[in-house]
Amino acid sequence: MSRILTSWLTIFLLAGCTSVNAPSIYAFGSYFPSWLLCAFIGIIGAILVRVLFIRLGLDDALPLRLLVYVCLALIIAITTSLLFFAT
């Protein structure tokens, strides 16, 4: 009974993974998931914000720098995803 339930659950969860509905980008001769591009844009954005904070002198005043920059990267990535890939 457990195998049947696991099989049906797997089929149900993978039903939405079709090439028509999957958010993917054609680049370099292959399809990449859109979240990968959004994560890359978020990381680059956080690096640019860090450079800006260093020039403004705000970087030294941040209490938890790593957490702040990870959250900034996440915010930029989610915003990019919502702006470009939301249907």
C-alpha cells in the first residue's frame, strides 16, 4: 500500500513539470531554469550594493553584514522573478 501511495504522490507532484509551463530560458544551446538566472542577477546586484555601501561608508555600520547581503540578494532575485517571469 505504501508503494502505491508513494507512486501516486510522485505522479501528482511531477504533473506540473511540463516544458510548456516550466519557466525556462534558452541560452547557450540549452534550456536553463529561470530561477538560476534570477539567483545570478541577485548575487550580482548584492555585490553592486556592497560596493555602493563601501563607497558611502555604510558597510562598517552594518551589524550582520553576511545576513544583510544574503537578504539583499534574495530580495533582488525574487523581484527579478516577479517582474520578468510571473504569469
